[in-house]
Amino acid sequence: MKTIGVKAASAEYPVYVGRELFAQIPRRLGLGKTQRRVFVLTSAEIWALWGRRFLAAFPQSAQPTALFLPPGERYKRMAQVERLAGEMAASGADRSSLLIAFGGGIVGDLGGFLAAIYMRGIEYAQVPTTLLAQVDSSVGGKTGVNLAAGKNLIGSFHHPRAVFADLSVLQTLPERELRAGLYESVKAGIIRDAALFRFMERHAEAILRREPAALERVIAASIRMKAEVVGIDERESGLRMILNFGHTLGHAIEAATGYRRLLHGEAIAWGMLAALRIARERGTVSAGEAERMERTIAAYGPAPGFRASVETLMAAAGRDKKNRAGSRRFVLPRGIGDAVVVEDVTDAEMEEAARWVLREARRAR
Ligand SMILES: NC(=O)c1ccc[n+]([C@@H]2O[C@H](COP(=O)([O-])OP(=O)(O)OC[C@H]3O[C@@H](n4cnc5c(N)ncnc54)[C@H](O)[C@@H]3O)[C@@H](O)[C@H]2O)c1
Ligand SMILES: [Zn+2]
């Protein structure tokens, strides 16, 4: 097992990465002796697969009360937060209660937000069960829910007490979800960790076969990268923006396809390819290094194709909350393991990249 420390401005906590971690959760959260109530937010799907083993790890005195969120992005909404808070209140949750978010990024984001506002904030822990949630969403303290007007428009920074990234639970993760998460790890390599990039470039097969040692290395390195960035810039006023590599057009692609056609990571794969186009055109990155990045992204695919009009895509990119008025912000790679945030990408440059990505995506299956 590896332990990675997150040291952000407002919180410090450990992220544990390894196999069979359930047994360690109660002790590491100090639940052995206390009388505090423990709640676990999960989904019926995950509970059916892992619930029995999860509960078996807890002593009789600290058996968690299970709360359920229906699967799907459309349930990452305020209405569910209110319903769940009501259920917690009815079961006697107080300010000393602990919530464990046990699921993918949706459960983690909503669970973290519920913990942030229940009685003005209670402690919570993350037990992420998708690769995406392990390498990305469970670390960094961003929590929240969607509005009809857009994704993650309501939220709060609320860090967990600890994160348990258990490789064992990934055994049941559908192949497509695994690949989608791995794109975020490729992203981590491209923007800040050349060694991780090279490892993922060389060992795609072993990683996709879920060989524990290979997977553990990728997950730990991705978390370490994110922890480091969040440690330097918790509130995304500078460095943390580089985590948005591939996300400017990626978010636009998700929106333009109604959040149905592609998984988040898949849209990011397309978004990274589009950003690489811009970087190539500008000469920010060499053709040779850009090709290696493109090949490595492709090695974890193929990402499914999609159709949208360039107008829809441009309009959707305009609505991204991360855009400052009047300019297009993009994260562009400068080389393997090195990226910059630029504020001056023109509409014409972005439109060219959008047209290119739409052509490629139409050809893909
Ligand atoms: N807070 C952040 O910093 C941050 C960062 C990135 C993404 N996100 C958010 O994360 C969410 C996406 O998360 P996700 O990709 O984990 O999707 P998800 O939570 O929808 O999970 C994907 C699917 O996999 C199933 N599943 C989860 N674990 C499983 C397992 N071990 N075995 C079998 N099936 C399993 C789930 O039930 C679900 O159907 C989005 O809402 C996104 O906004 C947040
Ligand atoms: Zn992402």
C-alpha cells in the first residue's frame, strides 16, 4: 500500500492506494472506539457488488447506515441532496456523524457536497470505486451538483478526512469506464509527469489488463500529481488550471452531445487531441512530441465517435464557467510533462480545432 499526503491550504489528509483496503477503513478513520454514527452513500449497483464486503470491515458498534443515490449524472442534483439530508436527519445524524462516499465520481461529488452543508459541515471520507474517481475526482476537495444551466454550478470546497483508492474494487469496473479514467491519467502525464507518461506509453497492454502493479503505479502517480498541484493552488487561481488540459473543448463536446453519448474521460480524450492541434499549429509543442501524445491517447481508446455542429460546439465552449470574459483560455502542452495556460486562443484557432475534431469524431465508430 502507498500513502500519498495531500497538503492543501485548508486541509491535510492521506490518500491510501492499494489492494483490499476496506479492512483498514474503520481503524484509519478512528471509528473503533467512538460512538459516532457512520453513513455510507453509494448506489444500488455498487452496493450489490461490494456492499457485503464493505460492511464486514466495520465493527458492530460502527455499522454504517446505507444511503442510496440512483446512478447517472441526472441525479447529481440539489433535489437528491435535500432528500438524502432528510434521510440522515430522520436516522439521527448529528454534527459528529461521518459520511463515507462509496462509489464513482457522482457519488463522491454529491456526497462531499452533502457533507459540506449538512449541519454546516460534517466529516466525510472517499472510497472511490471508478478509476476516474480514484485518480481525479476524490482528491482535491471540489464537491458539488449540477443545475439545469450546467454541470457543477453549485458546490463547495470540502476536503475528505481520507481517501481509500482500493484497486480491488476496480475488478468489476466495466472496460469502457476503465479506459475513460485512464485518459485522465494520460492527461496527468502530459501536463506534469513525464515518467508517468512514458510508463503509460510503454505499458498500455498491462495497464488495460489491470495488472495490479501497473495499475497501482498509474493510480499512485496520477494522485501524486493532482495532490501536488492542489497543494500549491487549492482554489484554482493559477497552477490548478493546468488540470483542465483537454477540458475546454472536452466539456463543450459533453454539452453538445447532451451528456449522453460520451463518458467524461472520452470527451476529454477528444478535447486533448483538439488542444494538441492548437499547440501544434502555434508551435508550442514539437510535432514529434505531439505525435507521441496523440498515439498514447489513442492507445487507451478508441473513444467513441460523435456528431455535432461546429456552431453548437463553439456555443457550448462559450458557456464554460472556467472561461474569463472575452478570451479563450486553453491549456497547451509544451512538451511531455509540461503544459502552460494561455489566455489568448482566438475564436478562429478554436474553430479550426473544433472542425478538425468533428471530422475525426464523425469517422470514428
Ligand atoms: N470533483 C472533482 O474534482 C471532479 C473531477 C472529475 C470529475 N468529477 C465528476 O465525476 C463524475 C463522473 O464520475 P465517474 O466517471 O466515476 O462516473 P460515475 O460515478 O457515474 O460512475 C460510472 C459508472 O460506473 C459504475 N461503477 C462505479 N464503480 C464501479 C465498480 N467498482 N464496479 C462496477 N461498476 C462501477 C457506477 O455505478 C456508474 O454507473 C462527474 O459528475 C464529474 O463531474 C469531479
Ligand atoms: Zn476531467
